[in-house]
Amino acid sequence: MGSIQDYSTRWTQQRGTRPVRIANCSGARGDPGSQMRRQADEGDIDFITGDYLAEMNLAENAEKTAVGKHDGWEPTCWDGLERTMDLLDEKRIKVIVNGGALNPGGLARKAQALVTEKGYDLKVAYVYGDNLLDEVK
């Protein structure tokens, strides 16, 4: 197996000439952050997806967030991002997750702070617009 640099160069040169490769790291909130790291480390992939949300944890987190006892995002998602950011940068892997949950902007800001602190060349973005909390109160 070659170095990360050899891998990254070879992989980047192949982009646009082959189908994209997508790995998934989560299907529920309890899936450990180490799964994101494992996918990035062991897989020849372009994208990692993660689905952390279900009605149960959204409801639980909404209650805790309302009283200031939760950040609004899924902690296992943040754990995965924190553990994996170096490989995402080295291998140029994109991540699409819904782990921002009730606070996608908060998770994005936390991820951006890590990217900036480490000097990675990564873009962080989030989708916002389906927040119905004010309507259901």
C-alpha cells in the first residue's frame, strides 16, 4: 500500500472518469464516530454519508435543547468528524450528514473551527430552512 500522498494523487486523477464511491457510516444515533474514521481510512471512497436522526432522538434532543442541556446536534456525528477530519483533508473525501439535527449551523461552526485550527483545506456548509420549532411550541 502506498503513502497517503500517492493514494491522494492517484485518486484525484481518476475523478471524473469513474463512478463515484459512497460509503455510509451511520444509520442511527448510537453508531460510533469511529465508523466514519474506518470508512475514510479503509475505503477508496469519494463521499461518506451518515444518517443520525429519528423521531425519538429529535424529540429527546428538542426537550434537552429547550432547557440548555444539549447542543442540538448529534454527539456521535461530531465525534466522527473530529476523529476523521485529517483523512477527509488528505483524501479529499466529502461528507454529507444530517448530524446537525436541531442545530445544523452550530455543528457547521464547530466543524469550521476545527478546520481553521488545523489549517485544513476543506469547505464546510449546511442546509437550513426546515426548522419548525417555533410552530410546534
